[in-house]
Amino acid sequence: MGCLGNLLWFVFGGALSGLSWCLAGCLWCVTIVGIPIGMQCFKFASLSFFPFGKEVRYGGGAVSMLVNIIWLIVSGLPLALEHAVFGCILCVTIIGIPFGLQHFKLAKLALMPFGAEVY
């Protein structure tokens, strides 16, 4: 399912969600202070382009929590809302449920991206 799922995902919506993460990364990289946050966005854009077969594990400490709060206020809510809406739309059909679950995984990641690792 990994290769075929990633191919179908990319063609039917993964490119749009990945470009959303890239846009957020470009906007964060405008300032010197935001470059580490922008680089994290680019890392998760690659996950958003091809999410099947990958797992996200959450961790981190106090610094990750502080950056997650700033992220949530500035960029996290629009990305999480985008993924949640697409996930709900895709879960209407039986065929779309695996793709909807991937959107829900990315919505959670959009709310708390710092301290998360992709495996």
C-alpha cells in the first residue's frame, strides 16, 4: 500500500497539502529568527507529499512546547484546519478512509510539529 498509496496521495491532493507546508516554511524563513521553524516546515512538507509508510512520534521538552505555542498562534491553525477538513471529506467514502486518516495524522502534526520525529 505504501508506494501505490503515496502515488495516489500525491496526485489527488498530497501536492496541495505539501505546498501548503512549503508556503508556511517560506514565510517563516523571511526572518532570521524564523529560519529553524521554516526548516522544520520543509521537513514536514516532504512527509505531507508522501505520508504512507511513515510514523510520527512526539516528544520534546520545554523549548519545543514554547515554540509549538508560537507556531499554533501564527501558522498551525490554518494548516490543521486544512488537513481536518480534507480528512472529513475523504472519510465520507470507504475508499477515501485511508487518505482521510493520513490527513488527520498531518492535522495533529500541524498543531504540534516541534519535538516530533518522523520514522
